[in-house]
Amino acid sequence: LSKVHNINLYFNLSHTHHTMAIIFNKICECGIDIEEDNALIIDEYICNIVLSEREKLLYHNSQEKKTIFYKLWTLKEAYSKAVGMGLELPMQTNDFGFINNLHLFGEHPIIKNNYLCATITLDKNQYLAYAIKQSSNNTSKKNQSVTLFPIHPNVTFSLQ
């Protein structure tokens, strides 16, 4: 689009079993990830691959380990996509261990290296996170749009 119509449009997408998520931004880079809890056994091996040392402390000290794990996982994937590295950015070095429960379970966005990141629980087993690079032209929610396209009918969600 940008080459043909001279339109600045950044986008990213992700999908899970029943839902596809797309993020658009007119100003700068963005990333999104959606995961569904699919009975993944989260053991110490998985934690060592995915979580930083600080995140492991957050995870092990939580009553809601599975939720913490999926929220951190989706944040890491969304951020790594937004910075243009994807899976080249090792998950355990992509550290969100500085955050707290207000970020993971509240409405407070996270700022990491000039990227606004947020995590949303869509239902009790679907987790979404997005990351948007911040710039002087991109500081309000009106420039952000996250839309989910359900594969199952009668399921919709939109954040604008």
C-alpha cells in the first residue's frame, strides 16, 4: 500500500486457534500477538526458554502462574515483532520483569524502549498483547486500533 498509494501504514497480525488479531498504525511500527491456553505444560524447561530471571521471580511468586506466563509470552512476541526482530530476539533476553500486577492485570500500559505495550485477557483462556512505537506524532489512543476477527461467529472484540 505505501509504495503504490504513498500511504504510511504499519500493520502486524497474529492468530490462534479461533481468532486472528490485526493491528494497524498510520505513524510507526507496531506488533501484536494472541495466544490461546491450549493445555501447554508450563514447566521449568519452558520457563527457562521464555522467561528472564526477573520474570521467573514474577512467575514463581504469583498465584496465577498460567496467566502470568501467557501475558509475558504475548508481550514478548508483540514487542519483538514491533522492533522488527520477531523470533530472532531471544525470548529470555526480551525482559518485562520490571512490570507488576497493575500492568498485567490492570489498565496501565507499559513503556519499554519507547514502545507502548499492553496486554489484554480476552476470556479466561485467550491472551492478547500489542506494542506500538511511540513518537511525537503517536502519543494518544486515537492513533491506535486493535481489531480481532473471530473465526467463530458471535465473538467480537475491538479496542479503539
